[in-house]
Amino acid sequence: MTPGASRDDVRIVDDIVQIRVTSPPADGAANEAVLRLLAAALRRPPRDLTLLRGATARIKLIGIATNR
């Protein structure tokens, strides 16, 4: 994840999802922006995504709820 980027962007490079968000890395704003952007890219509601690990790190583990 790259906070404070010039634009929001989701890319897959060498099997790694790279996410750039314009939100600053303060008060969890960038983490929330990452979850919203990834949810939109996956066409899922944001409530289906959960930040599992990496709240203060650039590398994050995000859980995605399955449809039941």
C-alpha cells in the first residue's frame, strides 16, 4: 500500500496486489481507503473486507468474506 499517492489505483504486478490511495496514513484514513478501493475493484460491499494484519505497515493482510 502506498498512502498519500497522487491518485487512487489498484494493480496486480507479479501476482502482488499493489494499492495506492490519496488518503494520508493518519488516524486509519489510508486503511479505510484501501478497504473501500479494493472492495470497489472486487465489486463487493466494503463490509465484506476486513483488515486482518498490517494496520501500521505497508504490507497488509485483508480477509474477504465468502458468500453463503
